[in-house]
Amino acid sequence: MQREAGRSYGPWQILKTTEAYRDPWLKVEFDDVVRPDGNPGTHSVVTIKPGVCVLAFQDDHVFLTEEFHYAVGRVTIEAVSGGREDDEPPLICAQRELAEELGIVADSWTELTTVDPFTASVVSPTTLFLATDLSFQDANPEGTEQIRCVKMTAREAFDAVCAGQITHTPSCIVILQHWIRRQLRYSVSR
């Protein structure tokens, strides 16, 4: 559903949309609205370019990134993530990001789903992938990225999500999906 001034948007009525900021990665808009309760109000929407999140795994290990993230002001551990360029297909972006950030090339890819990390005021669809059959080369991160590769077992990654040590929402989802898939496969094969 597209937001458009002068039209209903779910139970909201949009009167006017104003763009407050734009750069190559995001756009901030605020709408003058009639709220669902009939009162006037405003609602802000941040649109971030669509992205990907990739969990690379081989044997019983996953390969994650560790880097300082400016917005949260701390070092985080995450699956490989990045924004898509213009009309770049999600798989091409996932392959590019995995090679750039960790120097990993995968021969096998599984697209899991697309998630909306924060639905109240942020539009940022993120497509999740599992990457297997890995080979390793030199990483080539962007100039803003100082990334360290973190290798851990699938169980350690699962435990890190459950303990709140991995907090990046798409990373949590892809790690949990991978763990559940492994457990289901294991229980079926027994």
C-alpha cells in the first residue's frame, strides 16, 4: 500500500506529506493526518533502502561480522547485512555483501523470507538468506567498515541471540530460522 496525500491509508487519512531529509541511504517524511480516532495528528516515516541479511554456514559453524555501528554506539555481532543498490536483486546484493564483508563466496543459496525490522515508523524490507558450500578469499569492505569475522558454532550463535548478545533483528531471525531448520532436520533423521 502506497502512502499518498489526500487518500486513506488503512484507518488513517493523509492530508499532506513533507520530505524532511534525504540522502543515498534513507528518506525521512512526516505526514499531516487524520488519526483513526478522527483527531488531527502527524506521523513520521523513515524509509531505508531495501537490504539483505546473510547467514553463511559450513559444517557446524556460522560466520558473522563484528564491527562498531554508529547509530547504536557500540560493537555488535551480526550476520552479513547491507543495502541493495537501486534495482539490484536481493540475491546479487547478498552475494556481493558476503564477498565484500567477509571474503566468502557461497555456491549454494537459500532465500528464506523478507522481514520488516521495525514496522511502526521505519520501512526497511530485509531479505534473509542462508549461504552454504563456502570458499574463502580476501574481504574488501567499504571504507566505512572495519569488520572482524567471528566464527562460532550454530549453537553458540543461537545462545548469543537468546542471551541478548546478538540484537540486530534480521540477524536474530536468520540465526533462529537456521537453528530451527537444523533441529527439525535432526529430529526427522533420528
